[in-house]
Amino acid sequence: MSRIPGSEKWSSDLVRGRIEFLVDCAKGARRLSQFMTRRRGETEAVVEQAAEISGAAECWSDAAALAFASNHTAEGLLYLARAAVVSDLRRCSLPELARSAFFGSLAGYLNVRLSADGIRILPRSENRLYPDEISRPWSAELGTAIQIARSLPVLALAAAVSGNPFEPEISFDGKGEGSLSRSTLLAAFAAPDFRALRQASDSARAAIREMEETWELRLTMMREDTYHWERARARTELIDWRLLAVHVALLRRGSSGSADESPGPATAYLRDLAGEIHKMPRWV
Amino acid sequence: MLLQWCLKGISEHSHFTDAHATGLLRKGIPSRWLLSYAGSNAFADVSAAQQTLSQAALDNHVNNYGAVAGNTPYISLSAGSVVPASHGVSVRPAWRTALDFATQGGAVSGYIFRCWVILSPKPSAGLSPLADEVRELNIFRQFFTFHDEGEVAAKILVPHRQIEWVQKFDARGNFIFQADNPDFVDPLDICNLIEVVA
């Protein structure tokens, strides 16, 4: 049980007010974005036809980050689950799918599996939005090879957080439709979180150390921005979601990664948070 | 030059009420400098206001607002931004920033103005008719700290004919009313798509 380093002066009223604002924005994102882009004289009925929701997932994930940072882990997981279902998983774009899979797996709300055929997502059993497993095959419709290579580390991380193999059993035949090319996979393998999840090795430990050092520096810079920090706001994501996900995935695999080293305060906090999330009951 | 839609959030308080908010549809959105120093001599005021515009003044407005809050000649507007995120990129819509400022983070009710400005594709801190795209890091690298707010900095006064409407929201983001500006000039009327001579 811990708070993010540097948050000691945040009052509970400040944190609660900020979370409520973000939740209000998330819930009202469609309405608010439509209201504020409508033209003079447009009626509400016309505006309602617009379907795009801009910024809702970010409001949910920012609310989750602040809940985690203020030691309200269970509440944060609920917000992450909401962030995961902002987009329609059956037809959303690949970046949106990757975001949903990532937050949903971290929340224990979605079980993500990568296979030779594509991405399979199993929502929680009593989910009314998605009663059946969702399958999104690797195809040109899902995205180009470059787009898939960019999203693959996040998707693989989501699969690992779900407790599934992080290196997908994907064919290397490179024949295009229905498979991934070797170059696509190799491009994705270069990401540090991909390396971090490899079985215990010097390369994996170095990748985790690199991510942790970046996180230490990032939190220091956020705290030095006193205007935002004193208002419980961060210029960027308050939590390093990818590093958190790496630690949760390692714990679910029964490994502690680089936990034998003495971590900095930011890293120690994130490892504690990962431990808490790991112990929380999962829905799937 | 580019034409850019922007939002401006102002919170409600005893000195800024519904009447003041709708009054800006006739007067324009003033900078702090204009509110503090403007007198009765319009020519002298405009000239003096322009003298306050500089790269250093813009830098203070963005990076050291607390020091110049009472007399800055710049007006912060939000046009939204896209920032790097764990899963790729993250959208910070203009409406969220404007609502954050208007409601002081969900604490009070406030007003949001929709207006357009003329953006320069190069730094133009000293030219009052043009707004500076502070959110554009390719141009304004020194403003990275506040990149996520998607700021566009207008100068001295956002003319009232460039304000389309004002909307009021309560602290929870519930819509209360909208007042349209009858004098509004649509930016499409001056964009660079020219109709044939018919």
C-alpha cells in the first residue's frame, strides 16, 4: 500500500475533486465534444449524429492513474476497465484495439491472446457488451505491416499481463493476409518491453533497468513542474503504464525481473503497485 | 496563414457573471493587459499594447504565468493536442482543457467561448493580428512543458466577430445555456477557396 512519491501534500479533497472531474469528463466526453464543436444554430439533434468520442479513454486512464497514485488501487482498476471499452472492440482501429487490450488486461477485465491467426479477446464472463470471444485476424483490414509492428509490443504486453505467452505463435511465412511477416515481428521485438519479458537473461534485465531509469527521471521531471504537480495534475501520463504492465506480467509468470536490485523510489512504488494489482481478483 | 478554431474557458465568479460572459460577444475576449491598462485613448492604447508584445513576453506568458498573470498581453486559447502515450498516442481534446480552466478542475461553474484566430506558421510573438501556435513544438520548443494543453496564444484582444458563441457549464460539466453571437463572421467566408466568377 503506497502512494506515488511526492504526493504527500495532495489533500484527499484535492485528489477526490480531480478524479471526479476526470470521471465527469470521461462520462460526458461524447456530449461535451459535440457541444463544443457544434456550429451556431445547429440543433442538438444534428449534433447527436456525430459518433466519434474524443478523449474519453484518456480521461478514464488519467482518473485511474490518479487513483493508483493516491493508493486507491481497486478504484483505479475499475476506471481502467472503463477505458478498455470506450471503443467497439469488434470494429475499432488497431491503435484503439491495442489501447483497449492493454488497459483491459491490466484491469483484469479482458483476457488477451495472440495467435497465428490474429488477436483473440475474451471479456469477463457476464459481459453484456461482448458476450462472445472477439477475434480480429491479422489482415490488411486490421492494419498495415508497419501499423501492426507498432502495436504488437503493446498487444504482446497485454497478452503477457493476461498470463498468456507473450511471444505469439505466429508463422514466419510472410505470405501476407492472415499472417505476419518476419520483418514485422523483428521490428516489434526491438521494443524494450518485448525484451523485458523474455525469459530471465541479461538482455531482459537490462531492458527493465532501462525502463525503470526512464521512469525515475520522468517522475522527477513531473514533480519539478510544481504548477501542475501541486494541483495533482501531470503533463503526461502520471503512471508509466508499460513498466507497470511489465512488472504485473512478470509477477503473473512467477518471476520478479530485476527485483533483486535496490530500486529508486519511483520504481519501488511501481513495483508495489504491480504487486497489489497482481493480488487483486481478476474478472477473466 | 491558417485559420484555427479554439476554445477559451473562463470560470464564473462575482466579477464575471452571465452578463459579463455574453457581453464579451459584443466586446471580444480581452487580455489581462487590456483590462488593466486600457484608458480612453484607443489609438494610444493599441500602440502601447503592441509595444508589450515580444518573444520574451510570450515566454513569460507560457512558462512563467504567475509572474505576469495581471498584465500579460496574450490570451491563452486551447486547440487540443496529441501527446505520446504508453499505447501509442493520447488525445487531449480542446474541450477538456477549456472545461478544466472554466470549472477550475470541476470546482465551480464556468463559460467556454468558441472562436477562430489567424495562425502564423512561424513565430510571430510581436504581431497582434496573428496568434502563435504554442502547442507546435516544431516551432516553439521552449513551450514543451505545457504542450498537452494544446495552447494557441492570441494577442491583446480576440475580436468579437471571431467569437461564435459562449456556452455555460456547471462544475460537473452539465450544459446550462448557449448564447450565439449575431455579429459572428464565419471563417469560411475568408478562407482561400475562391469561387468562380459566375
